[in-house]
Amino acid sequence: MKYAKEPYANIEHIKLLRERGLIIDDEHRAEKYLDSIGYYRLTGYMFHLQDKNDNNKFVTNSNYDEIINLYKFDKALRGIISEYIERIEVCVRAKLSNKYSIKYGFYWYLDQNLFADHRSHEIIINEIFNAFSDPKERFLISFKRKYSGEKYPPSNMALEILSFGKLARLYSALKNEEIKNEIANEFKQVSSILSGYLIYINNVRNICASRLWNKKVTADRPAIPSRKKYNFKGNIPDDFNTTVYGIVSIIHRLLEPFNPSNKFTQRIAKLIKEYKVNPELMGFPSDWENEATWLK
């Protein structure tokens, strides 16, 4: 079967949406958003307004403004999520480099004996080597010029080369020994759970380049701890580790130990109220304002 659909101009998309029952009060404004965002991307904010028995038809009184409002909400949501994931990333990067360097020296990351997953270790080392062979960052160029005999940079520089995804895989690949457990303990986790959380929220940050608000994030979804010391309090739905509600809960859990005065969950709650979106479409339980995992 071949793809036979014909491309539509923006005005034709507006006509199509109206034929399907969508109210569009300002045609010029609607065309402006289609031109700057694109019809296909906007469809991700329409599905919840469409009839489940006929996906081409919109439910009564569905308005184009609701779609744009939800798009703006999602954009702001992704910005907040990305900002706080970055805080976690920076903290993990610092803890890994500082603690392992002090005990094993600046080139600890080259020691295969510190790693349980040698394949992942090899991939990470190759990535650092390749980046250092033809450096683009000024700090690497300067180091290489001064220390021309070195094939690798020290860990405080090497870990800056790695993406958050590779950093999370590096932590996961390490042997479960004293320092790894110490880092996990400082996040008030066990190392296996922390590994899963870091890999998962890296996937979430990658998704933040597109649409997040109602996505089910199933890739590398983390185990939810059952032990009383580590489990989540409050309302935990069955799909907790795939929804935005679960994502917010995990990020909050990782932020608390090193940034206890953060405003992350307050900003999420404020955003939901400001844009008047239905949080249940993001996996939030109906009683989330009183029973969310992050409430004391």
C-alpha cells in the first residue's frame, strides 16, 4: 500500500477542521499558527477533542483555541521539565567526577576494573576518545595544546563531553561498590533504582523536543520501589511509571535531597491551573491536589 494523501495548504486544513466540527472563530489567527507550528504537530493536541467512535469528527463545541492553549501549556511544561532534569544531570556529573577522582585519580573512568558492564564502558570510552581527538570545545582544545601527550582528558572534562544519556549509562555500568552506593544514598535511593531513574528521565528530556503532555513514556520505564524506605507516598496509579504524573514524581524525588527548596512541583501545579488543562489526561489521579506523591 502506498501513501496517497495529497498535501494541503493551511487554508484547506482550516476548511477540513471546520467540516469535522471544530469551531474556528478567527481564521487569520488559525492560519498563522498552522504556518508557524504545522498541522501535523498540532494534531497531537486534538485527539482528546475528537469523537472516539469517529476520530475524524470533533465532539460538540470543540474550539481551535483549546488546541492552541494546550500546545502552549505543553511547551511551558516541557521547558520546566527540561530545566529541572538539567539540575539533576549537573549534580550527577559533579558527584561522579568528584568522588571517583578523589579515590582513584582523574583517569578513573579508564579503569575497566571499576565497571561491571564492559561493553557499555567501551562505548563510552570510545566516545570520549573521539571527541578529544578532534576537540570542538575551547576547554578541550586548551588542555590538549598544553598536555599534548595525553590521549584522554581528566574526568572533570571527560564527563562534560558525555551526553546525559551516556552519563546515565556510565553510572549504570559501574560496579556496585562503595562510591556508587554513596552517590545513590545521597539521592536517597539504592543504586539500581537510581540507575533506572536517570536513564528514564534522559528519555523524557529527549521527548521534550516534541510533545510530552499526554505521552506514555514506556522506553526504559523504571521499576517503582516497594520497600517502605524508598517507595512513593500518596496515590500511585497502575501506569505511574509511564505518565507525566510519574515523571513529575520521579524528578521531584531526585531533586529533594540536594535542592530541597526547589519550586518544581509548585510550578507544575501553577501551570495546570493557569492553562486550565485536565491533569487526568496526563495520568494525574483525580485527588492529586491532596494526595500527590510530592505532598508532605
